Amino acid sequence: VCVGIGDLDMSTFDKDLSSLDEYYENEKSTDDLEQELILAAANADARNHEHNSNPAEDTSPSTSPPVENSPQHEYGNSSGSRLKRSVSPCAEDVSRVTFLKTNDGEAVPRPSEGYGKIIATHYNTLEEKGLHERSKSRIFYLRNFHNWIKSMLINEYLTKIKDGKRHNSPIHVLDMGCGKGGDLLKWRKGGITHLICNDIADVSLDQCKSRYQDMKSRNGRDRNSTIYTVENIAADFTKIRLRKKYKDPSIKLDLVSCQFAFHYGFESLAQAECTMHNAAECLQPGGFFIGTILDSNDLISRVRKAGSNVFGNGIFKVEFECDVNKPPLFGGKYHFNLDGVVDCPEFLVHFPTLIKLAKKYGMKLVRSEKFYDFYERMHVDGQQLMGNMKGLETFPPYPNTSLVGTDGDDYSHAEDFLRNTFHNRNPNSKIGTLSKSEWEASSLYVTFAFEKVKNTWAADGTPIYQF
């Protein structure tokens, strides 16, 4: 029986005087975050000008589960005033990426063009693995647990949307960074009407199309069942205005989802603006923008404690390529390697800045939770789904079954939980858990949800949002 995932001592991830929020408050005075955004944009413009005038160019290419809540995010400075510098929301597509040679001979992308092509190539070349291969992965349960998080998050906000609509009203969804279509079944179970699938990697999007067709074929055998319609858009949501590519540019979206991909938008201010513009532009009042990201506060806290630019364990590694003592608002680059699966540039998402940008585009923060807090809030309602999705590993294992964890104390928390709960009275008791190594990775993540607010219109045609 899955009775929880154990006890977690989060003190090992103490954030006193180590968070990004404190850095910007104490060192850079986030009291005027607008000025920081302006300076970030100006610096980016200066770098672009410098590189564009440079002829030297190369064109070749934690632990056990939670028992105590995490501290609430205190973001502050969330006034609704507009950003003083107008940034073009989305640029035209970049047909190719050009590179510059550094002093040590390394080829790096121009800042104006970014890492989009590198990221797309990375995902296009990832090998598609079947269910049998995935079941042998060291992070099999971690992936399933994250899938459960997404399922519960999507269901929570689809339920809110349905509660505010008439029965059987259409529900339109945009999935930004949909990848290979891992959430297609979630959308089907959610009873949506139409889905816009967007991803930067065209190969991944082709696999998404194939998954949808397979699901549609299976669904067609059930005469009493219906399935949503889909359109697919291969584009970089951090640079391209997606609305121009919609079949119906006047569509009103009820939900926008960006799962484990939003961090790519914080490579630069312009890309962050474009990402938020895409999330908000067609989202109708009362609609939600939801997603999952790595917690930049936690990343910075852990890497500082490591005393170097790298931290991790046997299943994941985070390596920073920016100053972790003075991290930038945008372009704070790091590499996140999870069991050797993903290792391409990612970028810190400074959450107060995200809230500020969201307000500019008419969205207010509804909730942000660490994964362990989300689990604590949702695990009772999602217990059956957790079992169906195999989101937790059974401990002790059944006969002839091995555990995925390999570190000596990967399950010490589970042993303590059993001992303290059952006092050895029932030696056959079993619980569901994640190994400590997996939880150290999972506890880095955060869910978020923003709601689009109503607005009136100014004389010059700009929206005035009603916060």
C-alpha cells in the first residue's frame, strides 16, 4: 500500500542568505525591477552591436520525501506599473545560427540569435525509447512521479475552467514546448476540444503527430468516445509570435501549458517577453497559464554550498556557466544532466521577474509550489492515479524484484518511516517511495499557475488590466 513517500529533512537545502531573491534585494536593489530589466535589455543591445561589428566570425556550427512545508515565496515588488522600455514581443524566425570564436577558440552563438538551433538539434537527435527500455531506466519512477505532477496540475486547472463554463462548452489549449506529445493522453482525459501543439524541434513534433494519430485510431474503435482536434506548429516560442501561425488567429484559449521547457525563454529579456506574449496573447480572462520549472533559488543555494560551479549526485548534475554569486536576470546559463538524458543549455528563471513580466501581459500569480508541497496537497486525491502511473517505487521490494537506488542510504528514510509507523509489528508492510537520489533531483522543481485578468482599453489602444 502506498502511504506516502516518507520523511524529508529540508534543512539540507537551507536557503538563508543564499537565494536569488536576497541577492537582488540586497545587492542590486530590486525595489526598481523595471530599471533592472531596462539595463538588462540595454546590455544585450550593446553586446549585439559589438558582435555585429566584429568581422571575426565562424559559421560552422535531496533526500527523502517531505514532512514540512517549504517557506512561501516572498517575491515583493509586484506592482502593476508598465515596463518603461518597449520590447518587440517576437522577432522573425532565424533561419540559421552564426557563431563567434572566443579567445580560447570555442565557437559560441551570437547573443542576438541564441541557443535555439542548438536546443532544437539536441531534441531532434534524441533517440526514441520504448516503454520496455524506459522501464529499465534509473529514473523510471522519477519520470513517472513527474508525470503524475503534470497530470494533477493539468487536471486541477481544467477543473477550474470547467467550473466556470457552461456544460460541454469548448475548451481550447496551447501546449508550448510539447516535445514528443507526452501529455496528449492527459488532454484526452481532460476532455478538451482543441489542442495547439508547439515545439522548436520538428522531429519531436513529428513524433507527437504520430502519437496523436495512434491515439485517434484507438479512440475511433470506441463509437461512444470523442477526441479533441489538433494543430501543430514547429516554432521557437521564445522568438516567434505563435498567433500568426494559428489556423484561427482569433481563437480564445482557456489554458496554456509549458512543462519543463519555460526556462529556455529566459535566455534574454526579448525572449522572455516573447514567451510571455505567446502565453498571454490569446488567453481569455479567467484562463490559466501553468507550468513546471527548476527553482532558481534552490539551484543557486545548492551550487553555492557545493563550493564550485557543479553539484548533483549519481543521477543528475547541474553545471553553471554564469557567476553564481552575481547571477544575471537573463542568460544565467547552466547545464542540467538527468541520468544522461538532457544536457543542453538552460537558463535561470528569476521568479520575481517572471511575475513582473506576467503582470505586463495581464496575468496574475495564482500559486507556486515546490514539488514536495504540491505532492502533500494533492497526494490524497491522486493516490489511485499515482498507483496506476507507477509514480512511486514499492519498498521493501517484492520477491525477485530489485530496487533502482544504488547508493547505500537511498532508502534509509523508508526504513525509518516503516520502523516509526509500524514499530516492526507488521514485517510485511510496504510503502511507496522515491530513492533519496531521485528526490534530491525532484525537489528542485516548482509548479506555477497564472490567471489572465480582465481589461479595459486606453485611448491609444493599449490594454489596462484590472488587477
